Amino acid sequence: MRILILVSLILILFSINTYAGDHLNFESYYKDLAPGETYQAEYSFNIAPRIKNIYIIRPNNATFTPGPIFSRLDNREYLYFYIPTDFVKGDYRLIIKSQHIINGILKELIYEENFTISEYPGLRIKTPLVRIEDKEFKVTVNNLANQIINVKPLKNNFSIAFRDYLELRYFEEKDLIYKVIKSDFDLDYLFIDSGFKLYKIPIKGGKIKEIKPKEEIKHIIEEPEIKPLIKFLTKGEMINATIKSIESKSGFVKFEALDNISDVEVVLSGGIKEIANLNVSNIGKLEKNQEYYVNVEINKERDAFPGYYEGFLNILYKGGSANMGVYVNVLGEAEKEAEKKPEVEELPIVPPIKPEEKKKVKPIDVRYLIVAFLILGIIVYIFYSIGKRPYKPKTMKEVYGKYKK
């Protein structure tokens, strides 16, 4: 009996919740966050858990379940979630409960991490994890502050940012675009400076997808042949432009529908989205052999940072798409002084259709007017003279003789 009681006590002792610090390595990226920001952390268990639950204890001891998103980075686990925008200033606790089989006994381990919510201008990282798979990648950020934030990507040894900094207005969301210069690494970090905080983003290297030569692609799509349903009529099927940072250009892109097409939408993609707009509503349906125009406005009502902006104008429709290249060079201050007019007219966008010019009326010679005026004067004078003579009746002589004495 005593042995049974002793065994029961031992089992109860081993099953009591214990601190998980010996079995969990945890690293949160920030101890201080703003409402709405992205909570990010890396962790690893010495013993794989059967179940893990995460929740937050607010300053008023209320419990909140964040619903984190889990990913794996090499041999470490990664989690992130968005802090609710209604979180008030104060101290919070992140609680991790995990169940493990240790020495054949089920144990629940508890880990606690403290963090603070402060009311500084915050930035939400909407791409909190990057895996390199192409020659370019982007990080989407969102401004949560009621003021302008200038986001600056810090230099690293594996990528080049297209922009020195990115201006974000209140609740504005934009992409920081990077060009890959190195991809053969396991795990590294991007850093973005908002002027109020330094943000950290893990990035996983990898093999970049190989793009097959054009000849091979052509050979693949020849059988079966895919007939395009939209034909661009804009010269060269490319929008090229060189502008100053505060300059604006606009024009029309012209295209033709080769068949009846439904569910049509026109969008921009790539870095060109930062300085260009499309003045077009949902086209909806296109009719066969009809020509259409899309108004493209470059750098309208905004300042552009010097550099090269590339992308595509995409026409999406049910069952396919068509696109044309867009390339804009924004001149810097030094380039403006040395700017020369190009030999070939840039921005080959089809101009808006001009109304037909009115036919010019040939002016009348003044000499003809003078002659006509003289003739008219003579005619008026003749009629006036005839009307002034006294009228003599034919029977006047007879009447005069009758009364003569």
C-alpha cells in the first residue's frame, strides 16, 4: 500500500506543470511594440512538443489568443502575429504552454515572455519572412501612425534595394523591392529603419529558379499554339519615358480585342506602380475587332525618387492575360542639368484622338468690297433722282383750257 502511494506521488510530481526554460529556446525580436505592429520571434524545443498553445495576458489580466502563424527556418521555428490596434499602453505577458512526453510521462511546460506596448509611430511588417526564389523580392509594410514615416532599407551583402527610402502616409501600404545579388546562404536578416524603430526580418537563401531561354519557351508553346486575344497597338509594345522627379506625363495605350472577351481588368505590376496610375474602370467585356484606350498617368501629383522604374501593364481576362513593358527613368539633380533631348520621341503612348480641324475660310479681297459699295451707291442715287421729279397728269391741258377766259 505504501509503495502504491509512493508511486502515485512520484507520478503526480512529474506531471505538475514546470518551467519550460530548460526545454525551450525563445528569442523575441522586440520587447517594445506599438499597437498593430507585428510580433516576431524564433524558438526551438529540445524535445518536440505534442501540443503548443500561445496566449497573451493583458495589463488587466484578461486573456487574449493571438492566433500566431508558424513557419520553419532551417533548424529553428518561427512565429509571428499582429498586435491588435486596440491594445492600450502597458505591460503584457506572452505565455507558451506545451505538452511533452518526458521519460514516458506527459508533462505540460510553461514559458513566459514579457513585452510592452508603447504609443510611438509603429510600422506593420506584412512580409515578416522572406524566402529567396527569384532574382527580385519585396517586403510589404504598412504605416500605422497618424503621420508620415520614411522607411529606409539598410544595406546588406545579399540584396540591393531599389529605393533609398520609401514615404508612407497614414495607413498607407507599399512594397520595398529588392534585387538579389547573392542567394547561396542559409539564414540572414533584413533590417528596415523607420526613424523610430529598427525592424528585423529573417530571410532564407535558396536556389533561384532558372528561366529557360526564349527559344525553348517558344518551342514549348508552339504545340499547341496559344492564340492571344489582345493585341497592343502602341508603338513597340513598350512605354518608355524619361522624366524629372517633379514632372508628369500622360497618354493613351491603345489595344485591340481579337475576340469577344469577358471579365477584363487592367492593372499595373512591378516597381512602376510607385509612380504611375491607370485612369480606367473595370472594362468588363471587350468586343471582337474593337479598339480600346487606357489612359496612363506617370508621376501624377507625387514626387518620384531618382532611379529606374520597371514593370508591366497587364490586361487580365477570363482564361488568360496580355501585358506590355513599362520603363521610366527618373532623373536626379545632376542628371537634370546634363539632360539632352532624345533623337527619338520618348513615351510612345498613342496620343488622345484630336477633333478634326475646322476648314479655314479664304479672306475676301478689300478691292472687291470697294467696287461693290460704289455700284450700290450709284443704284441708290438713280432711284432717288427718279423719285424726286413732279408728277404731271395727262388731262392737265384740257382742264386748264376749260377755265381760261
